[in-house]
Amino acid sequence: MVIILIYSLPRKKNLREPSMEGLDSPEVAAAFEKVTNLLPFKLLHRKVLSQLKLYNLKDSLLDVGCGPGNLIIQVAKKYPSLDLIGVDLSSEILELAKKKAVENNLNEKIVFKIGSVESLPFPDKSVDFILSTLSLHHWEDPKQAFEEIFRVLTDGGVLLIFDFRRDARKFFYGLLKFATKVVVPKALKKINEPSGSLKAGYVFSEISQIISQTSFSNVYIKPYLAWMFIKLDK
Ligand SMILES: C[S@@+](CC[C@H](N)C(=O)[O-])C[C@H]1O[C@@H](n2cnc3c(N)ncnc32)[C@H](O)[C@@H]1O
């Protein structure tokens, strides 16, 4: 009963608080890598993987803001014929991703590149599918990022984004606070993560407004309790 009551408390209406862009210190990168091995992250990534089944993945897939590579490694195991690329702003986190790919015997399969979503190191119309999880809320210039993704996607290509929504129910904020006390490493607590990421997340109206100023016209946003999927077709 109490749980139902807390769960149904109104959503947060706070103003957005932008968070840091790249996870670019070795301590923060290592701490984040630890966290992504925890069950909640695995479940979130599993949810994204199950969404991929809905698409006809053809030649290439790019994971933008790939972090320590957990998701793209799962993608490589499920879709061995795809050309896979992981891009991230942080060289520290990419080192961890490369190491993980080697441990999984997938270093020949996945190319990791340093780069920003606002200036991707790829030619026009060169990637069929772009995926990004829990990274959008870090992007300094999301409008430019969406334009850049549009440039790189092939005609008919798809962008799928999974990210937190700031107007998650209070229950989720409480859950994160509890998790922070119990399992989050010090280096992340110091930079106010993970709750900083939730507070930096967009709400439906904000992100719809940003996308409406870009070249994407086929927009589909599906909000869930504390996160949302954004699907854009070129
Ligand atoms: C919270 S982590 C998520 C990592 C991974 N996608 C996952 O789901 O585990 C966010 C990642 O986005 C990266 N990032 C932030 N801003 C970026 C940008 N402008 N371009 C590319 N990567 C960025 C960060 O360095 C970090 O590795």
C-alpha cells in the first residue's frame, strides 16, 4: 500500500541541470565501468537489446557515447555480421571498452573511435543504424548532435536513443538515492552521479522541441516510468 502511494506521487517538475560531458578522468571512468556491471544497468541494456529485434539491422551500427562498451559488445554477440563502431568523447572510457572487447574476443569485430556526437568522424550517409544509451543528457549541443547524426545516417537509416527522463516519479529518485548510498563508488558520488544524470535528463516536451528544430521529421518518442526511447527515421 505504502509503495503504491509513494509510487504514485507526482512527477518531478524541476528545471534541467546540465551535467558534465565526457567521463574523462581515469577514476570516474573506472567507477562508471563498475556501475555498468551492476544488475540495473544490465537490465536497462537488455531492454535496449530487445528493442533492436524490431529493426532490420543491415550493415553497420554505431553506438554514440558507447562508454565502457557493455552494450555494443552484447550487440556484437547477437549480430555477428554487422559492422560495429563505438564512439565516445572520453579516451579513458574507450580504453576500458577496448580492453573488454579483447577479453570477449571481439576486438576484430568492433572499432572504437574517439569523437563527439556533435562532430562525428564519419562521411555523410555512411551508417545504417545509430544507437545511443544514457548519453543524450550529457550532450552540450543536442540540436547540433541530431543534425550531425542526420548527416551520417544513410537514407532510411534509424537513430534509437534511450535516456533518463527528468520527470521520473519521485519513487525513482528515492531509489537512486538509496542505490547511491549502498553501491555507487566514491568517484561518481563526488561528481553527483548518478542523480546528476537524472536531473540532466530531458522531459518529453523539451526534447520534442529540440528535435523539431532539426532535419528529422519522423519522430517517435515513447516515455516509460523513468526513461524514454526516442526513435528518429531519416
Ligand atoms: C552514462 S555514460 C553511458 C555509456 C553507455 N552508453 C552505457 O549505456 O553504458 C555516457 C557516455 O557518453 C559519453 N559522452 C558524453 N558526451 C558525449 C559527446 N558529446 N559525444 C560522445 N560521447 C559523449 C561519455 O563520455 C560517457 O561515456
